[in-house]
Amino acid sequence: MNKPSTMLPNLLPMAGAPTTMPKATLRLLRVGACAALLLLLAGCALLGSGRSGHASTIYAPDPRVPADPSWPTVDWQLSLSNTTAPRMIDSLRIAVRPTPNELQVYKNASWAKMPSNMLEDALLRALEDSGRIRAVARQGSGIGADYKLVLDLRRFESVYRAGDALPAATIEVNAKLLHARDQQVVATRTFLQAQPASSAAVPAVVDAFEQSLAMVSADLAGWLLVSGDAHERGAHR
């Protein structure tokens, strides 16, 4: 079982260095330091080509979301605001919650992107690939948006629930759909997905996160299309 590590590294006290040293010893130390530097540079050039107990593996989930046939086709444009999230959650470290009041990170593992960016990318791709919306882009891209989506990412963590031997990749996000012209909140909803991992190993946990990310993105896309479409129909009665 891949056990999570604590977020703060263990610090070891530094031993006191001697104030004087023979010249011969100094020469040997300089030669040794040069050799160590060359080995370090060589190791950097080969980073990722070998296996090391201290090497960090970078994971990049790539969820694909097929369009649901029930999604409406809308004739309006959407801008996506920057997602807000707690700093402890929106991190490149992969968070794990072994108990309800304890948050740790997996050892030697990290995300390629911040969780907030992963959520935005997955949702944007789902909407663009669906062909059900005229245009969608991040805020500040220059499109004239009719609606704005505001996301608050509350959880993006591997959770060991009471009685479960394996963790669940848990994503919780609150969404608000605003009408851009008057900033009226058209709809709001909190989405939660918790996909159990097939094992406690980090690769299995990452696979579970990819599934959770795909499901929450699909839920968000369908909800905002239906909500915006209902608002448009009501406004033009």
C-alpha cells in the first residue's frame, strides 16, 4: 500500500563544521565537490529515464466527456471565471485525507496542473467538443459573453471514508451561472463526485481522479446548458 506522507518534511539538524582544515583535505573536498556536481548535472539530463526511490512522478489526467443526447443546443456565449479554491487543495501535491480531520499528500507524486486548471480545462473541452454552445472561453479572452460561470472548488482529494479499505477520488465544486448583462444569478448548485480507486497505489488513485473529473465536468456542462436555456426561454416569453 502506498502510504501518504506528511506535508511537512522531516528536518535534520546540521552538524557543526570545523573552522580549520588541512590544505590537502581542502583539495580533496574541492575535487569531490566538482565530481558530485558533474554527477548531478548528468542526473538532471537523464531525469525520468530511470527509476529512483526519490524521483517524483508527475500525473496528468486527461478526461474526455461525450455529449449527452439530452443536452440542449443553445445560441448564447459563456465565459468561465477563474476558479477559486483553498490553497491547500489547489496545489500540485496530490492531497489525501486518511481521517476526517487529517490532510496529507502522497509521497513522490504530483499533478502536472493545478486542480482548478484541470477542472476548467475538462469543462471547456466538454462544452467545445459537444457542439451545443455557440462559444465558450475563459474570462478575459475577448468574447462577448451572455452568461458567466463562477466555480468554487471545495474538495479535490483522495478520501478514506469510515470503514473503507480503499480511498475515493473526491471532487466537490459549487457553481453559479450568472446572466452577464445584469449579473443576476440564474442558477446555483453544488456538485460532488467520489470515485473509489481500484487499489491504494497512486496510479490507481489518479485513474479514479480522471473518472471523477470526467463525471463532474459532464454534470456541470449539462446543468449549465439546461439552466441557461431555461432562462433564455423565460426571458423571451
